[in-house]
Amino acid sequence: MVINMNKKVTKIDLVESIYKETDCERQDIQTVVDQLLVHLKKSLEQGATIELRGFGTFEPRLRKGRACARNPKTGETLSVEPHYIAAFRAGQSLKENLWNLDPAMTRK
């Protein structure tokens, strides 16, 4: 799969790429990709950590609340309660491959 660094990769792009590299039907690939994302989302919402060997780990991470936050659009001061976010940690091989990317190829 060769992807232009100046382009966002969408779910449809992934489905098309898999379709070209396999002999599976587009609809079947679309269903698998959709179901994978649904299950990843549900697992994170239930507080589970998802480890995909060779790729990375998705995990819910607690962000501390703050008493004095500021809305950058309006300048209004407000407080932010502690809350969870979805965090991703790249696996070792992905980190190494990203480390070796040519900076001249980066997106604009």
C-alpha cells in the first residue's frame, strides 16, 4: 500500500487498498473494518486497553481536571472536570519506521 504523505487516509481508502491486495469482496472488507472499529470503540468505552501486537496500544487515559481553564475562542474562564480520553501508544516497530521517515515528505 503506497500512500501520498500529503493526503489523509480514509476508511474507504483502507477498504480499497485491502480489496486490491486480496480476493475478498469490497462489501465484506467494509463490514470487517466497520465491525473492528465498533468493537474498538466499545472496548475503550468500557475502560479496556486494546493491544495490537506490531502496531500499538489504544487505552483510555485519565486527564486531570483544572479549575482555571480558558476557552480560546471566547476567552471565557471555566473549570474542566477530570475526564478520560482515547490515547494511542505506537509499538516499537511502528516507532522505528516513523523515526526513519524523510522530513521532506511530511504533510503541509
